[in-house]
Amino acid sequence: MRMLKTVVTMAGTKKVNMVQANPIATKRTRGSVWMARRARWLSSSPLCVMCEAEGRVTEAKEVDHIQRLDAGGADDESNYQSLCVAHHKAKTKSEVSGPRRW
């Protein structure tokens, strides 16, 4: 049996977006433009930079923004690095648990 969500609307109220816009965040490139940039970047930088620093050779699968976009990092090649999935997950986890500037 399918359950239906109950939606309650109070008279005279309107929806308010609870997520405040981050004034220093950089807009993220998406869609086909991002996929082309990603492919070009990984073609020219195919190895995980963190694995290389540890003396290992691992294929990069992720294009990481060195400085987070929500912290004002640029969405261009000056802020990209190639990472393997494991290092990208670890970096993202440490960023999420770290302090936000907004």
C-alpha cells in the first residue's frame, strides 16, 4: 500500500526558503560545459595528486576544487586538482566536518 504525505498549509503564510544565499559562494558550472571541462582536465592530468605525493600511481576519477566553491574558490583550472575516488571522499568528508565561513 502506498503512503501519501500529508501537507499542512497555514492560512496567510507563504513558503520561505530557509537556505540563505552565501554571498561569497562561486556559482558552479554544470551540464555539458562542466562535462567537457572535466574530460579535458582529466585527459591532461590523469593521476591522483595525493596518491602521487604518497609515492603511488593511481588513476584520477574526480576533478576536485582545491578551495571549495562555497568558500569563494574559483570554478576554473586554477582551482582544479585530479583525485582518485578515495582521496576525493576523504577530502570532502574533512571539509564537511570542518568549520564553514558563513
